[in-house]
Amino acid sequence: MSFGLELLLKVGVVAAIAPAMALGLTILEIKGSAYMQRRPGPLHVGLRGFIFPIAEVLKFFQKEDIIPAQADRSVFKWAPAYIFVSVFGLFVIIPASPTLVVRDLELGVFYLLAISSLSTIGVLTAGWSSANKFSMIGGLRAAAQLIAYELPLILSVIGVVIQAETMSLVGIVEAQKEWGVPFVLAGQLIAFLVFMTAATAEMMRVPFDMPIGESELVSGFLTEYSGIRFLLFYISEYINLFVMCAIASTIFLGGYHIPFLPLDWVNFYGPLVLIGKTFFLGFILILIRWSFPRFREDQLQSIAWKILVPVSLANIFVTSIMKVVF
Amino acid sequence: MVTTIDPENRPFVSEASVSVEIETEGMTLNIGPQHPSTHGVLRLVAKVEGEQIFNVEPVLGYMHRGYEKLAEVRTYPQVTTLVNRIDWVSGFANEIPFMAATEELMEIEVPQRALYIRLILTEMARICSHFVFNGAYPLEIGALTPLFYAMEDRERVLDLIESVTGGRFHPNFNRIGGIKPAAGAGPTTKKDIQDLPIGFYKETQLAMEKILAAADKFEDLVGGNEVFRARTKGVGVLPYDIASSYGVSGPILRASGVKFDLRSTTDYLPYKDLDFEIPIGENGDCYDRWYVRLQEIRESAKLVLQAIDAIPTGPLQTKVPKVIKVPKGEAYVRAENPKGEMGYYVISEGGLGPYRLKIRTASFSNISVLPWILEGVLIPDLLAIMGSFDFVLGDVDR
């Protein structure tokens, strides 16, 4: 198969899977929150409420795409694309099986860091170009938060990298296969918790949703967006949720691998196992989202710098010692 | 009020919509009048430096409906309709002080049974109001779920109020000299005749038990939440001397540690026959203001339970003339409303309606302390503090 054709195929598959997963998580979120809040709408209206998320998405297509008069038009228009690309780009390294992966990069973890920090630019430009003070504050808060939580996000993975002796995500899963247990049970529990916390903050979900805190900043950097551009943000949010949970389940929960299943069939059950693990983590984040208020901006920063960074550094230290001793 | 707008130094309106550049000396952030969490149309012109606020100027009047003036061209029974709409979250409680002031002018003795029904419904209105706060306050700091639980529990009480008065928010149930009798009711000799719906006592008992359980649930779910505590403890501390010098009243004053409750000191309703506690806070921060209101829900539920046991039989209405004319004079009656002290100053010239009606509302006085308390706080705390004040714009602007 020629390189061009292969690329086209891979992009096509990712482009088909990503929105489907986003829709799945949207349904999970809407139904989950409705169960928690006893809301009759999403539970009973229209095909037992399953029509709700679809209506939610379709609604945006018929809305007017408003660009504020004072906005920096081109920047304003392109800001959602930045975020979409950065989220989409992360699909490259997620392995659904040893072979079902867009590209198994040697430096997969580095790629994760590099691509996920792209969204900072999108958020900042969205906030700045909207010509709205609430957007501006939201954008700045988001940028500060994304930069602060990038560090623990990566530092927590480094413990795993040391343990697995590779940065490739496929390699990390294979290492867990050799260990027999996923890394979350093999001494990386703290790293897992740090990673999930930092990932929640990277996704700007409750309790770390200060940048888009709707009760104070109206909608933060999203305030002036409407119609299809808002939909891009919205979908990226859920794709991001899927990607982050998929990476977490790959690195810490064994990814596509599940014990006692025939390894020859991994191409068939691998994607399903990965999606199952991902949705499990996603569901936990959904539970958290609907149970907690949000942290204040300074509390967010001190959690990142005073707790998560030292803890993940200590984790690296301990992991290295264990690696040398045993 | 301390924060009148100085015409020389009027907040620069167009600045809010145009300027996007951040000067190092800070910017003016215009919060409201259309903002998700200003509870309506309060406008705050905040001078901010980064995330820190160094000056806040509340701008009121977007919802001024001129009730004091309207009352002058209405007869006394018609004013009840107006006052229902001042603080719409607890419509029934607004009627009481006006009725009490009018009755004081007319020197009418209200039958005990009517007073007890008034008391029961006032306390129910208090429960409604505090449940709205309980749902809205976590929403203000980012948690959506408690709102749905609070609304569900408030609905039980609203149903009871509706079953008695026929209205959920605006009961318009009080009459001068008593309460509105059901059609053809006449003097009642035993419980459960036509003044209260059949089964009201039993339903109330069940509902109040559910309310008490709901208060426990809220204390666990919201009060026990680490993030909620982190956001509210030590935030927006209001010392009692500042609170009382600004005329702050109600749960906010009590949260600052002042044991002041008009229910126990005045006798506009027979609270003295019943046994209840006045919860007070220790630190005067947002958490205390939330917790005092939660405690008040419990106390109100207990009051209602006691009142339905102690309610005497008898007539609902004193004999009053068909056309109510109030003798010349002045009267001021204040009452402990859910939001704080509410008072009506009625001046009568002997006509069919009040010559002048001055309404002292709790929210108006309570938010006058906002500029003091918001100085130097962060923008997220502004919302946490503002939410803890639990004001209703109808109560501010009238």
C-alpha cells in the first residue's frame, strides 16, 4: 500500500471514530448527569432520552455563526481549529492493538506533551480575539492552567516510562503484558492519580473548570462563539475527554491488553477493550464533574505546583530507585 | 446607601464594551445587568487588576417597579397583591408585616387561628427561600447537581402552600383582620374544616419530615464537600460591627455572630408560644452564611411541626367593615423575613389607601455592604460572596 493511500485511510478511520466516541461520551455524560440529578428530560423524553444528545449537536448547525464586530476576525475564526487539531493529533499515538495504531512513535510520550500543549494557543487566541473581557480573563486563566498542569501530566508518565523502559505507547502496553499486571497495580497508582487529576485540569472539567466557569465568566473564552464554531469547541472537549482517558488507560490500565484472552485475536478485541477501559475512566470523570464545585484560580495553581509536581517528582525518584535496586 | 454614584466620577459605561487592551493600571469589568449569576439585573462595575478587585460599585434600579408609589393609588386590600411580588421567592412572608401594620393602625385583634396559619405559611415560605439559596449557591461556585435536589424538596413545600392559598409564588392570601376564608367556611369549630384543605396536617407532617431529611442530606453532600469548604471557608468574612453598621440583617447578620432575630423579640406572629433556636455563625464567612440558612430550614420545619400541633380552633377573620378605611395615623411593623428584616411604614390620612408606604427590604440593605466586603477579593470570590448574600433583585429595587 502506498504511503498516501495508507495515510488517507488512517485519517478517514480516525475522522470517523473520533466524533463517534465524542457522541458516545456526550450520551454517557447527559444520561449520567440526568441519573444523578433525577432530571426527567434526558431520562424519558424521546426514545428514552437518547434523542437528547443528538438534538444537542444538531442544534448548533442551525444557529447563526456570530462574529463580534470588534473581534479580530481571522484569529477568531481559526481559534477552534487549533484546539481541534491538537486534540485530533493525539489520536496518532493511541494503540488499539500492536498493529492498529496510526503511527507507533518511538517518542510517543514526548509527542503527547508537544501536541497537547498546542491547545494553549487555541485557547489564548480564542480568548483574546473575542474582544470581550470575560473571554480575555477566561483565556488567560486557561493558558495559565494548561501550562501549570502540563508539568505534572508529563512528570507522572515518566515514572511509567522508567518502569517500561520505553516512550512508545505500544511498548508501554507490551511492558505491562510482560509484568502481568497493569502499571496502576504495579506501583504506579500515585502516578495514575496525578495523571488523571492533571488530565481533568487539561480538559478544563469540573472541579478545574475555572476558565469557563459559567457562573462568573459567562462562558470564559467560549463566550462569543456560537453555531458551528462553538460546536467545534464542544466536540473537541469530548474528543479530548476520550483521548485523555484512552491515553490514561493505555499507560496505566494496560490499554488494549486484557489477560487470559488469546493474543492472536488482539486486533479484534483490542479496540473494544480499549474503548471499554476509556469509557470506564470517562464515567468516573463524569461522576466527579457532577459532584463537585470548582476550585478557585489560585487554589488550582497551588494544587498543581505544591502538590502534584512534588508528588510526581517523588514518584519518579522512588521508581528510579526501585528500578536500580531490583 | 453608601454607594450612590458620584456624578463627577461616574463609571465609564462604554469602556466595558469597547476596550480590549489591558492597561497595567487595571480595567473596568462590567458584571451585569445581564450576567448569569447576578440573580437578575444587578450591575456591578468592578475595577479589577488581573484577578483582583479593588473597587466595586453596585448599580441598582434596573428593576424598579415603583411599588411604594403604586401603593398610594391602591386600597389597602389591593396592596397585598403588590407586596407579594417584592421578594418573589418567599411571597407569603412579604404580606405579613404590611397586614400587621394595617391592623395595628385599625386596632384589630386578629384571631389566634389566623395567626397560626400565617405563621405556618410564613415558615414554609422561609423554607422555600432557603432551599432556593441552597440550590443556587453551589451553582454559583460550580456545582449544578444540588440545584435539582433543592428544587425537588422545595416543590413539596410549594405544593402545600398552593393547597392552602391557591398560589405557588404569589398567594395573596392575607386579609385585613385575618386570612382569606374558604367559600362559605364560617367560624370553624374543629380541625380540618374548610379553612385548611383536608389532610393538610398529615401532609405537612410528612413533608416536614422529608425536609428535615433533605437538610441532613445537604449538610452531607454540600457541606461535606472538600471543594465547597475550600471555596467558602474564610472567604468574605463580615465582622459583626461592620454588618450592623451597614444595616445588614437576617441570616447574614446571624452568621456574623449576632443573635438578632425579630421572631423572638417582636410579636407580630405567635412565635413566643413555640420553641425554636436561633442559629448563629462563628466566623461570618460564606460557609457560615450557608450553614446558618441550612440550620434555619431545620428550625422552620420544627416550628411548622409544633404549630400544627398547637393550632387552636376558632374563627379565621375578625369582623371588619366591607369598605376598609384606616384611621389617621402612622405605624411601622418589621418582621423577620427569610432574607432579613422587612418593614412597612404605613402613613394613613384616613382614606381608602395608604397616604405613603415606605418599604424597608432586607436585600437592599444587605447588598449595601458589598462594596466594603468585595474590596480586594478575587473575581471567583466575588461570586461566592455575592451568592452567599442571597438577594433577590425584586427585593432590592422594589
